[in-house]
Amino acid sequence: MAAVLVGLGAGVLVPVLGATPAQAARTTLPGTLETRAQQTATVAVPVPAGVDPRWVTGALTVGDDARGTVLLLVNGDVVRSVPARAWQRVALPVGRGDVRPDGTITLGVRFRPDGERTGCRPVDPVDVRLANLHLLHQGTERVDLAPARFLPAAASRVDVVVPRNAPDDVLSAGLAAVGALAARYPAGVPVGLTTADVVLPRAGAGQRVLRITPGTGPAATSAEVRFGLPSLTVTGSGDDLRRTVLRLIGTSTGTGTGARGPRPDAEAGATVTRTLADLGVGAADAELSGYGRSATLLRLRQDAFGGPVDRLDLSLTGAHTGVPDGTRARLDTYLDERLVDSRTLGEGGSFSVETSVPGSRLGPTAELELVLTAVPEGGCTAGGLLPLQVQLDRDASVLTADLDDGSAAGRAGRRELAAFPQALAGRLPVALRGAGPARTAAAADASLVVASLQRAAAYPLDVTVVDAEDLLADGAGLLVGATWADTVAVRARLRPDDGGPRGAALQVAGEEGRPVLVLGALGPSSDVLRTWVAEEAARQGWDTLGGDALVSDGAAARPIGDLDPAALPGEVAQDVPDLAPEADERSYVGWFAAGIAVLLALLGAQLVATLRRRAPRPVSEPVSEPVSEPGPRP
């Protein structure tokens, strides 16, 4: 397969088109569809260019005792309906004509309960979930090896590969690449940093490899199909290497929950206002209709406001159709499963919801749920009911956030995993301990945390590698491979102990308003557990992490709250020191006093020895020894 070497400094991109056989006729797809009641859930799944899609398969689960039909949709059209069951495997027919210009097919799922055709639906919600998606296809993938078009619109897996002894500028470019790729591709597409000696798993068509290597001169690229995988190599050094990698990846968010417009450049304590449209809420998510119970769930990224939120004011406006005579209708508003407003709907017209929520009740992603409950006068058997609809005005509905001003009260709320990524204010410095392959391994573990944080963020994070001493001095970010002294410096509650049990943790540390995440081993031979903890953070998704730390002892990885020693898994349970400033100062004073005492004792011993050496020796008679006569010289 031919390859082309292009100097980006010259601004020339030469396309090299090639085709590689699809690795398998069955490709794992990212994404999961979840819905409640009668709302339609959709997800865009990738289709590699050139293949002939035939079926999308998945596992369909419906809530217990649900009676009705599940409608399966492709690009908005119902292609199959199946009776509701607790679990079943389903297959949706697809074809090349269903592939959109961006290389995806939109799948949908909706639950239709028994009795809906009579104009009434049950009030109780029904959970429907379609997961474990796979694409069955024929043909070969068409790979575009032009550097600017190397990454497909939809991918199945992307690995960032660096040398085992990669220098820091290569590691910085690699971690920045992982962050940009995690912003571009949704959760479910594996993205991470690894080394050139690792055998990469095969994910099927749509898989890509981005290799970053050190070099001199302007950054350059070469593309080829290597070991059966399309690979793009970027060679260079310094900031030019990092900028080139980011330019090739692009900065668009493909998570489906990215905010609109530029990131707010707000200072601590500022007030930031965003509309629902600014926060990425689509038109379909802003509508409710029908009788019984219907709901819409809006996920709002807290970092879309530019930093950690101290208080959030909601001012939602919209309109609804007139409620027919004899029909009872109510609109309830929930924020993170807490009821914040409830109102009865009457004649048609506008409505508004005004409420305030403290930032301490918000997670990285706030869930705003609106529920319409309507019961017609004649019940489920009534016919000829007029349509009932509620619609939010996405441009007029405003959320105003007062950002944390850095006070002690605000800092207290940051010592939990849910305080990230908004506490980073868009910047993610990464500090690595170790040298050579150990440092690269730390970067590989860091990449998993970077990807998890990025997918919980509304905007691409600015990921850089910084010196550990700078981060310890006054920085904020992620520290990987922390030593005992490092954990003391950032006041981490869990500290490594070479003589203790095996374990590893991803924990929140920091002081004086400096949010710091610390990923490291807690005992001997625990680097593999450090990797496991990082993998769990990526697998579970940052939005689901709770407590102050994610800890593993090799048997399980679980979150713990308030770093209670009794909550630590297995033998990792140990005495957690009280790190109140006064206690730390007392402990340091004790060690200092003990050191002074030892030093004085050593000085005293040295003085005694010196005096003894200088004391006059007692006079004694010389010992007479016989003197032998000299013999003849040889």
C-alpha cells in the first residue's frame, strides 16, 4: 500500500485512496437507547464508508409487567414492531440508502402501551432500553488516507500510539489527541493512548490508529494500512507537534450533548447566562404531548457555564394547547430527580417556571425533567380527544449560573468526583511521575481519565502535560503516579505505602481552591490496579462516579464517600490520616522536634569522641625488643 509524506508547513495535502477488507462482518456499535413512557429515544450509529449495511442487532429490555408494543425506527420511520417483553434480541433491517451524509444511521425506539389508540396512555412510566448494538454488513471499507480526511465521521475504535520511551512533547500531543478524539466521538467508541509494542485489539471496520513519534523539523504526516489497520503517523516536536495533531482531529464535539457557541470565558464569582438552545437542547427534546404521562429529560453540562456553579436560576418559558373541558393536566419540573415546580394547566397560552437550585445539589450533568400528566374525563375508553401539547421555547428559556467565587464554602464542594470537569474551567493539565517506560505507562493510564472527563464536558478540554512540581506548587489538574510526598503536598487522603496491601485509587485532593485529581497505586506491585481504576472510570462514565474516590484492591473497584476507612474495599482498608491543617502542623512539629533531639545526641557523641582523642596518653616504659644483627647483603 502506497504512503505519502506531507509537510503540513507547506500546506499541501495529497490524498491517497485505498481499500482494506472489513475486519469482520459484525462490527460493535457505540451508543445505547433509553426511554421512558412514550418518548422516542434516538442514537446515531456509525457505518464505515464503503460497506453494505444489512442489519443492526441489539438486546431490547422493557420494564416489568409492561403491556404494549415497542416500535423500532430507522431514520424516523418504523421498520419493526415487537411485543413488549422483559428481554429479547431484535434486528432492524438497514441498507445503504439509510446512511446519512455524516456516515451514520439514526436508530429509534418508542414504547406504545396497550390502549394508546383510544387516546389514553397509562400514567406509570415504562423503561425501555436497546443496548449491545452490532452492525452486520458486507463489502469492504473504503479508507481515505488523506491526512485531513483520515478520521471517519463515525469510528468504531481509535488508538493513539506512542513509543515506549516517549518524550514529554510526544506524550503531551498524545494526551491532547485522546481528549480531542473523545470530544469528537461519543461514549462507546474506545479511545486511549498505548505504546507501539502492544498488540491492538480488532474492532472491525471503522477502526483507526494515530501514531505520534518524535522528530526534528516541521511536523509531517504519513498514512498507510499497517498490520491491517489504517494508520496515520504524525512526526514532530514541541508545540508544533501538538497543534498539528489537534488540527488533524478537529475540535467539534460528537457527543450529542455539546453546547453551542464558544466556551464562556468567565472568572470566579461571575454570572453566566445560557439558553436551552445554547446548552444543546434539540427541538424534539423540548416537546411533550398526549394523555397519560409523557416526559422529556434534558441533560445540561455544568461546565457549559465556564466553571463550577454555586447557584443556578432557571427561567423556563413555553406554551401549551388548551386543555379540553373535564380533562385534568399538570406539568411537573424535576432537577436531578428533585421536584422544583408543579402547576396545573388550563386554557391555552404561555407558561413559565421560575426556580433556584444551590450548586451543591448539581452533578457534572444536571438532569432537567419535565413531566406532563393528563387524564381525560372519559378515561382510557374516551374517543375523539383533542390533541394536548406542551412546548418549551428553547431560545427564551434561560438558565443563569452564579459561579463559585473561590471562597471556603465553594472549595468544600470540590472534594468529590462530581465536582469535575467543571472545576477545571476548561483546562486539564496532566502531571506524570516516573521516567522512561514507566512515565509512558502513567500517560496511558491518564488517557483513560482524560477521555472520561472529556465525555462529561460540554466543550473540548485543553489537555497539556506539565511538570509535576508546577502542579504541586499552585496548579490544578490530574497527577498520575504520585509519591508519598506528592500526596502530602496536595493533601490527598489516601497515600501510598510500600509496606501496605495492594491497592490503587483515583481520588480528589487539593487545597485553597485548587482542584486536583490524583491517580496512583497505594501499595506494592499495584500499577496494574492503577490501570484498572482508570479503566473503570472510563467504562462507567464520569457522570456515574460518586463519592470522593474510586478505589480498587484487585477484587473490585468501587466509589467511596468522605474517604471513610471502613468503606475501603478489602485489605485496602487502613488508617486514613486526619489532614486538618492543625493536625498536619502538629505532626510536622513532632517529627521536627524528634529530628533535633537525634541531631543533638549525635553532636554530643561526636564531641565526646573528639575530647577523648585529644586527651594526653599515660607515660609508659618503652618495650625493649631484641635487635637482630644485620646479615650480609645479598
